[in-house]
Amino acid sequence: MNSNVGDGPFRVVLRMEIKPGAESDFERTWLEVGDSVTSHPANLGQWLSRSDEGPGVYYIVSDWVDEPHFREFETSNRHLEHRKKLHPFRSSGSMDTQHVVAHLRGAASTRDHAAWERAR
């Protein structure tokens, strides 16, 4: 476990409220443009979740090797283009950042993505 903030993974959690009726288009577009984030050498992965808070509420979790690399991405043209494609679907949103201090791997974490898709 890392004792110094910034020594380990950095997590970004976005909460997005999507305009009514645009949820399917938002999900499709998010999948289409996601590689602009996940292909960055410092990105560890990204997840899109539909919240039970109410219709049109989503969370995007993105993990990075560290905060400086995320901040570099955040100010890049790559990120600006990514945001432009998703922005039309948003009615509001917020961002929270976190320094991961520990991680416990679950028994099912060895599943590959195809197994996860089948389990859904």
C-alpha cells in the first residue's frame, strides 16, 4: 500500500445527468469514443454505470497510473475532442477525484471481459 498521496493510482469519478430520451445515444457514443481515453498510456481502465438514483444518471469511473498523468490528459486536445462528443447529451454533471490507497482483488477479477458480458 502506498503511504504518500500521488504515489499510486488516481481515480476520477464523473457523475453525469443525461437529457431525457438521449440515454441510448449517450451510451452508444460513450462506447464509440472511449478509446480516446483508454488508449492513453497512463489509463488503467474506464467504466460506465447507469445509476439507480433516477433516469439518465450515470457514473464514469476512470483509473490512471497517477494524478500528474491524468492532469496531462485532462488538458490535452484528445480530451477536448472526447468531451465535445459527449457534451451534447449532458444536462449537468460533476467530477470527484480520489487517490486510491488500497485495492483488494476479488475472486471473480480474473474473468475476462467476454465472461463478464455473458454473466450480465
